[in-house]
Amino acid sequence: MRLRRSRHRLLALLASAALALAGAVALPGTAQAANLLSNSGFESGGLSPWSCSGNLGSVVSSPVHGGTKALAGAASSSDIAKCSQTVSVQPNTAYRLTGWVRGSYVYLGVDGGASTWTQSPSAYSQLTVSFTTGAAQTSATIYTHGWYAQGTYHADDISLDGPGGGSDSQAPTAPSNLRSTGKTSSSVSLAWNASSDNVGVTAYDIYSGSNQVLSVSGTSATVSGLSPSTAYTFTVRARDAAGNRSAASNSLAVTTNPGSGTGPGFKQAAPYLYLGWGDPPSATSVMSATGVKWFTMAFILSSGGCNPAWDGTRPLTGGNDQSVINSIRSAGGDIVPSIGGWSGNKLGPNCSTPEALAGAYQKVIDAYGLKAIDVDIENTDEFENEVVQDRILNALKIVKQNNPGLRTIITFGTSTTGPNYWGNRLIERASALNANIDVFTIMPFDFGGGADMYGNTVNATEGLKTKLKSAFGWDDATAYAHIGISGMNGLSDQQELTSPATWTQIRDWANSRHIARLAFWSVNRDRPCPGGGVVSNCSGISQSNWQFTSITAGFTG
């Protein structure tokens, strides 16, 4: 559910910020000192020691104010994406806080004290806050945040000038007895015994594998946005006001529950059906002849700006595409739309922010009440573009949060040994951003001709498995359960041959490894035309009608 916040709430907070500024104390020149904040320009490439509410913070390479990195806070309709850091300070001392921010209604301040804000959607502007600590105050929590439904904000080069709070270098003791107190298909609740510290523990950082996913002040937390039937490993570390961190707690492995109605993980046999060309067949006739239940419907593109449409020209509702989808569902099947592809005007580059792109995806989801969406990320405008890669991943993260139970699929090209540089980056960023992608689908074809299509498909998939294990800390079974294969039946664009016998081998291997998804391009081409070459309405080889679809229907995972 996408919540809406009333305008008067925003105005009330702006007034409160103005009052806080009116009482701020000017900083004497004698109090200047080195910046007390760590990772103030986010140049480490990670958030630590900053922590962000709702897992909505990330480090990006564009837009930046200085250096090569900046903070992005994906404020949503229900969370302002508050990112904070606690430091040691001296009592009765003046401090000066500055930072560069960009976005709509971006705030900079100190917990319990002064704050300020600006509205600068298109350029960085500097904010400055002066404050004096209390008579017994030894720590201060510095923060920046956006505002409800105002979109992603950016912050960079944040500085807190003033004398440090002493020489505390003693780390807290490690939290103990980390345990699970409950779980669902998408969340795990954790609790642990408190740490001790010579001054005091200010926060506990929760890690899933090597990634920090939450920071809380108490001794319990719920990690949400997880995938069903998936194994996760958690640890917790304590942190004090001086930024000292404890050793990790005991390691805890937890497997989430199966999703409602999904069985033990997500399984989908869904060959591509394209209504834009290639003499599209009757979907219900193919279903009746083969037993296939799912189709991947291609392609959702931009009809201008950030507006989704079939092939960029046909409306989402009221046309032939909707009629075909209705007939598939009436016959007991369903569809997953393919958003993007190799060519055409795509949504990823045309939607300027993750929130806008998520809004475009949401229009497609709402039009059909979808259970899953697939983003086919290819070519230099999306796949080989860092900004657009991150935008797509953050948008998918948003729609997962707003649509409980929705499955998200990313489809991309591969080498014969696994993901290339851009595929590896996509996976690494999916992990770093906590995008919670359900299935990473590779397209093992167009390797260059003359290929052993079974051997290369297996090798490419094993390479993907290895990368997923490294990026997410998964075991073999969990990695396979997040993998999809999308082949090309008959002759590929580069004249590689995948025969029905080879596709059967690939399907059987996929079943033996219990992967999540099997697809091919396309049902339109699943007809014989030996010697016909690479064309839109047949495979170029000798085969039976719908033979590849029938083989795919035998995929069970």
C-alpha cells in the first residue's frame, strides 16, 4: 500500500525546523577542529559508520558534490530515509555542522537540537547548523533525511567542526546469544544479549552476511524485505559513541518460510510470447497443445518519458495485449511482462529517479495485478550504464516493498563462463543496495557461433552460481534457487544451434539443480522452417510445432 502524507504535516515540520534554527547558538572561532565525522564524503564506498532507516540509504557515484561518492536516501511515502552517525563531543561546547545536499526537502541536523532544510531538486546546496552541547552531553547524533513521498535525496561532504569528545578507544564487548524470535516468508526477527562498554553502547549494527542491513538502539530487530525459502546468516556488532565497534556476535543461520501459495521457492517455466511481430500464435492453443502455463510477454517500453506501453505504442489496458492476457488467465495460466530488451526506447534511461521508475513499474503491476515482473536489462543504455543499473535495482527494491509477494526478475546477457564485468557489477550492486531480487536470469546464447550450447549454458550458469554465492554468502542450493536460464530455440542470431535434444538436456540439468526459471526466445519461433535462417516466426531448423514449448513445460525446478 502506498501511503500519502497530508500537506499540513509537512508544513508543521518546516515550522518546527525554523524554530530550532532561531534558537541556534553561533560558533566561536576558537572551537574549530578537524571534522569529527567518519566517512563524511562516503568515499569508502559503504555507509559505515552511518546507519539509515528502513535500509533506504546507499552510496552512489553520481551525482556527487566532491570526490567520487555520495549518499543517496530513497525516501518513500512511509519513510524519510534518515541517515545518522553518532560521535563523541564535549559538554558546554559550540559546534558547527555543514553539509551539501540535493533534492526536495532535505534536512541536516542533530538529534534533540537544531536542524535546517532546503529544497534544491537539481543542484547541490550547502546547509549549515550551529549548536551548543548540554552541560553533561558527551555524544551527538548527526543526521540528514528527506521527506515523505519527495523522492531520493543526495548528501555529500558532511562535516562537524569542534573539539573531539576525549580519547575513548575501548570497544564494547560482543553481543551474545543471538537468536531468532520469529520469522515469515519475508522477515526474520532477532534478539541478543546486551553488550557492555566503559562509556555506553549507542547502537547495534545487524549484518546479513557481510552487508549491514539495520542499525538499532535496543537488543532486538526485525530484518524485512527477504525472499521466501531462502537461507540467511546474521551477526550483530555493538557500537559506542566514539565509533568503537565490538567483535561480531555468534553467527545465526535462518531460512525464511515459503511464500504463500508459492511452495518451496519460486519456479516458473515461461517462454517468451511477442505480440509485436512474428505471426504471434494463439496463446491458449499453445497452452492446450503443450501444457505450458506461464508466458513472458514482451516488451514494455517507454511511450515517451516515463510512461510504460507495450512496444512503446500500445496501451497497457483496453487493447489486444490485455485481451490475450485475459484469455491466458481464463485458461488457467498467467504472464510476467518483460520490461526493456535490446532495442527501443526504454523506461530505465527515461525515468529520472528510482521513484519515478518504480512508479512506471507500478502502473504495469496495477494494470494486471501481477505476481512477477521481469526487467530485461541489455545494451549500453541500461546494462552498461552504472547510473541506470542502480536506478533499476532501487526501483525494483521499492516495488518489492510496496507489493508484498511480488517476485522480481532481472534478465541479462552472459559469457560462456558466467557474468561479464557488467553482469558482475549488477549482482554486486543488487547485494549492496539490498534490492532483494528473486531471480537472476542469464541469456546463454550469441556467444559467437559454433558453440556447444549445452556445455556453454551449463558453464555460464555455474559461473553465475559462483558469483551469487560470493556476493550474497549463499550456499549452492540457495544460489541455484535464485537463477534463471533464458535460451534461444533453434538458430540464434549468431547461427548457434540449440536443437530440441539439446534444450531437453538443458531442461533436465535445470531440474536437477532446482533453479528458479526456464524461458526461451520465443514461442513465435517455435515452428519448423529447416534452412529458413534466423527469422521471427520459425526456428530455422526441423522440429515439431511448439516442441520447445512442450519441453519447457516439463521444467519443475
